[in-house]
Amino acid sequence: MENVMIDIDRVTMRFRMANDKIESLKETFIAMLSGRLKYEEFTVFEDISFDVKKGEVVGIVGKNGAGKSTLLKIISGVLKPTKGVVRTYGNIVPMLELGSGFDPELTGHENIFLNGAILGYSKEFLAEKYEEILEFSELNEFIHMPIRNYSSGMMMRLAFSVATVVCPEILIVDEILAVGDEGFQTKSKTRMLDLMGGGTTVLFVSHSLEQIEEMCDRVVWIDEHKIRMIGTSQEVCEEYRKFWS
Amino acid sequence: MIEKHVKQISLFFLIYVAIAVAFYFIGGDQLKYKYVVSPLGNPDGILEEFTKEIEIRQPFVPTEETLETIDILFCTYARENAGTVTARIFDDSGAELAAHSLDISALEDNDPYKWVISPGIPGVKGKNLTLALTSDGLPGSSPGIYYSAPENDRQVFYVNSTPRNGRICFDFVGKQVFLFGTYYWQFAAGFGALILAYCLWAFYRKKKGKPTVLSHVSAVWGRYQFLIRQLVSRDFKTKYKRSILGYLWSFLNPLLTMTVQYIVFSTIFKSTIQNFPVYLLSGIILFNFFTESVGQGLTAIVGNASLITKVYVPKYIYPITKVISSSINLVISVIPLLLVTVVTGTRITTAILCLPYVFLCLLLFCIGMSLFLSTTMVFFRDTEYLWGIASLIWTYATPLFYPENIIPAQFRFVQTLNPLYHYIRFTRTILIQGVVPEPRAFAVCLFSALLTCAAGAVVFKKFQDRFVLYI
């Protein structure tokens, strides 16, 4: 068990789902009166275990609703598993979705600090890396403009630059590699490869098998609440393709 | 390491001692006792001329431990009178407790005569006493005594042993002594010892590697301090973004609200309320902070859904930072409050140093409410709209623009149970009367704040793991 960064130990995740998404008092009340308020146990994973070693790039595949994103949430500590434990060693940086963690009224400069703080970076670190972030994002003079005026590509470039400026020990990526224009896409891919080469452990969810094959060392295939297969990316991707054809 | 902790604890303790000593001097006599004045009664009529033929006996029951002063309302019939009135106080066994002679020629027309009993009569709370008045005045040069019409059949006084319904116009002032003030140093020492004991215990636990609330708070603060600062400054920067006047609105808003309410309500309530502008403004500022911070805190979890589902941050940081951001606004709006206080000619005293105390209590209260409501908001989105109505009702249930005593006695509990009423009253006592509120007010404010905060925290903690599934 040397250099294990993420240890997923017999994790079971069950949701207690109300049969409709009941959000308001009125709806609950009506549902209660008409006796429809039943909860269904919904199992996402049943007793899964695997671990990820330092510097590995692990892809997670599975059909829609298999629980890929749920697994990432459990690993990043946002969700508590029903049973079992997840142990992580090192700081986890999730790549946020487009613009979440940004405030549209603030300037790019202010948002770098806000978003950095949310991702758990220190003030000194951000001040030191500010120039680097600015340079990488190619925003130049736009950095002092409120980001509500940014294009989505600009916003994404900023988000990507903030998230990857640090060499996080664990980076969690949920389908966001196609960022910005052609030039920036190449650049961000290079940065990702750099990070992976630099010892960062990456967990990577994508529907694009090509990307997974290209970037991952190992792949975990989740299906029917279980790990259907775990192995090198070639093996698993081959099986996965067969499954769909 | 140990040295650092010893330093921290002793510094903390020194600050406590300094505050305790300073508070003793700021609080002054307000901490030790207060005077309770019974009502004088309406002067509904004048008794027959108070000559030497007449003896008046008025039974009364003091509500406080020590009887200090008695006021009696005389009339002089607007003429020169002569002679002496003798006032005596008897207890129910007929023993004389105090006696006083007053010179009739010195009486002012329609003005209460103040008899300061010195030293006060101790231990009279709840006893049946009698005030007996005799005169040696002659017809044509004697004063008259006002009486009030009876409020109920039990109100009786005696003129030459003949019972009459009603009471003479008099009041009595009792001194209520507070245990807290009497034993202030003992209380302060006891509380200090408690704090010290807790610190030592936390220190001991920490050494053994076990968590305490104190170590948890300091760990969270150390780790998330930068995030908390960023979130607060974000809220503060974006609050008035794109408005021309910007932060000036924090000044103007309460002032303008006050002006409108002053114009609308001044003719109705002005006469019964001392310093109406300050009365209005203190209520508006505190209540605005409450509605604003809780309204913001309410949506803190739902509004940050995209972050909460991605990054692990202790979730309570979101509602708490919202309340803290609003509190900056509160601090800014204290400036117009003090300005109005000075402009209306009220002297600002050292009692104002107690203002941060009530603000801190209010802050805790709002944090508690935000934690609770942001939790319910996750599961029931109706909370937002219900809160809109609830806060409107709350506005009217709190004496912001009307006098406190306008509420009928059977609905007084609405005020007693309303923490905001206590916070606002506390502030008004400081600003309008210029004195430190009585010890009870301190306790009520702190207790209601801690209780709400703890309740909110318990609810939040119980449900926080399920937030992610519902937002």
C-alpha cells in the first residue's frame, strides 16, 4: 500500500429518494395526505473498493447514471457514503464547472482570489502565482473588467488557469477538457499532461473514450452498482467498446 | 508550544479582567439598583380643604425592598397658605416607620411635593403600609390634595376614618437592589474562573489530541480564514456595485426610512416617546440588519449549490459569512444613528461602550436564524416566501415606530418572547437614557442569542449531510 493517494474501502452509497422530487411544503403535505410519500431506496454502489496510487491518471467510464459523478463527489468529501470510508491523502482540487465559484460582478482579478480561496489556496500563494495565472489565461487587460462582460471561453480560460496553477496532489476533472479556442485547447491539454507528469494524481470522468485512452493509465468501469472492470486503459476501453457495439 | 498557549491564555485572561473592571465603572449604579416609580394617578379632583380637622389615611403596598421617596400632589388654591403638614408611615401593626413635617407655605400649586425618606425604609416589599397625613392649617389658608377616581372597588382611602373609593394622588419610589451588582466582583471572579478552567481543559484535551469546540473553531478559522474574508469582501463589494451613491446608501437608507416614518407617525406618537427620531432610527437599523442578514443567509446554501456539490468546505461558512457581510452594513449605519443622537441634543455617555455587546448578541441571533432557515430552505423552497410574510408580521410585532406600552397587557408576551424587542430596547436605553441597561437586560439578550444560535446549529448539523442530495 505504498503511495496510495485515494483509498476507497467498501463503499456503499444509497439514496433515500422520495418518489417525486418534492420540494415545497404544499407538495409534501398533499403527498402525505394522499399517501404517496414513499421513499425508495436507490442504490448507486454496492460495496466497491479500489485505490489510486500517486501520479496515476485514472479514468472512470460507465453509462449515464452509473454514478460516475457521485463517485467523484464522495471522493472530494462533498457526499458522505452510506457505508464504508474513503481515505484521501493530499489536497483535492476539483475543476469547477463553467463559472461556478465566480461572481459576475467582480473583476477577473478579484475572482482569481475568490475562486482560489474556494479551492483552498492561500493568499500568499495566489499573490505569488497571480502573474502566472494571468499569463496563462491570456486575458491581459480584460482582467480588470467585471467578468459578466466575459465570453464563456474567457471565463473558462480563467477557471482553468486558477484550478491548475497549483500542482494539486489530487485533481478531479469532470468532462471539461474542451476549453476555449484551438490554441488554448492545445495549451490546456499540455498543462494537463504536465500536471500528470509532475506527480499529480488525476481522476477523470469523460464520455470520450479517445480522451480517456490517450490520457489515462488505468480505467474503472462502473456498471450496475459494481465495478465491472478495472485495468489498463487499453483493456478496459476495448471491452467497453464491445459492450456498446 | 506550551509557552505560546500560556501566553495566549494569560493575554485572554488579562483582556477579560480589563473588560470586567471597565464594565464596573461604565455600569456604575445601574448595575447595583434601580428605582421603580409607582404611577401618580390622574388628578381627577381635589379633596376638601386640608385643615386640622382632617386626617387622611392611604394604604399602599410597596413593590420593592426599600422605600425611598414619596410624592404627594397638592394644590394651593393659588393663594398664600400657612401651617405644617405631617406625614407618617405606619406598618400593619401600627408601628411608625417614618415621619416628616412639611411647611405648607413652601408648597407649589399643582406640583408634587417630594418627601425623600432618608435613610430609606428597608424590607417593606409586599407589606401593607399606611401613609397618614395630618395638618394644622386653618380654614382659608390650608392646601388641598388631589385624588384619582377609583379604577376598581378595592381602591380605598380614609378621610377621618370614613372609607372612600379611589386614591389620593401620590406615588412612591422603591429601590430595587440587584444581586448581580451587589456581588459584582464575586460574579466576575466566578465567571473568570469558569473561562480559565475551560481554557485549561481545552488545552489539556488538545495535548491529548482530542478535539474541543475551541480547537475546532481555531482550526477552521486558521484554514478557512482566507475564504471567509474573500466571501465577505465579495458580498460587500457587490452590494452596491453599479449604483452611483454606493456605500453612501448604508447611510442614507436608514435615515430616509426614519424621515418617512417620522413624518407619518410623529403626530400620533411623538408626545408619548422621548426623542422620537432616535427611537425610530435605532429600531430601524437593528431590524433592517436582522431582515437583511437572515434574508441573505436563507438562500446561502441553495444559492451556492454549484460550489457545495463540488468542493468540500464546511457548509456553515456560507450562511455565517452572509450574516457577517451584512453586519458591516450595520456598523456603517451606526454613524447616522450617533449623528441623529447628537443633533437631537442627547448627550452620548460612556454607556455607549455597551453597544458592541448588543450587536454581538444580535449577530449570534441572526446566525442562528440563518442556519435554521437555510436548512429548511434546502428541503422546502417555500421557506423563502413564508419568511417574507413572517418578517412582515415580525416588523409589526416589534415596537419600531409605536410606543412599547401600546400593546394591551394580555398580548405583552409577544414582546417578552421577541428577542429583537430586547435588543432594540437595550440600544434605546443606551442612546436615549444614556445609561447602561439593568443586568437582567444583559442576561436576556445573551441568553436568547445563545439559545437561537445553538438551536440553529443543531438543526443545521443534523441535516447538512443530506443537503447535497436536495440542492
